[in-house]
Amino acid sequence: MSENAPAEKTFQERCDEFIAVANQQNAATDVDNVNAAILFSAARFNVFSNVRQFDDVEKLKQEKQNMVDYFSQRYREMMEQNLEEYIERFDDYNQN
């Protein structure tokens, strides 16, 4: 790797970029609209990034429920983690 190559972004930096875009969009529309767009976009990209491994639609059909279950579980874990953090910092996040 070249010394002049840009450093790879961290996971958190990528997350922060998506959140920044959501915050920009929220300035022009309501939060429910932005939230729905994020969920749809994540689902669409998850499908895109995972179906590339299949060379046969029948194999994809067989694995469909496994993929749905995997991403549903991962989302649940992330939602719970973020809710716990919010609960722990509730007073800090809700200062007037």
C-alpha cells in the first residue's frame, strides 16, 4: 500500500457519515420519512451485498429465510444495544 493512500475509514466513521446524511435530510422532512428511507436503503443494500454469492436462483430461494432471519437478528441486537446506550445517557441526551 502506498504511503499516500487514504486511510481506510473505521466502522464508526462510516456509521457517522450515514447519520450525518440522515440528519441533513431530517432538516427538510419529518423524521419518520427519513427513518423509512434508511430502513429501506439498508434492506436493499443488504440484499445486494448478499445475493452476489448465488449463481442459481433456486439456491437463493432456499436461503431466503436464513438471510431474513440473520439480518432480523442482527438488527434486533443493534437496536437493543443502541436503546441501552440511550437509556444509560438519557439525561445527557435530553438536556434542554
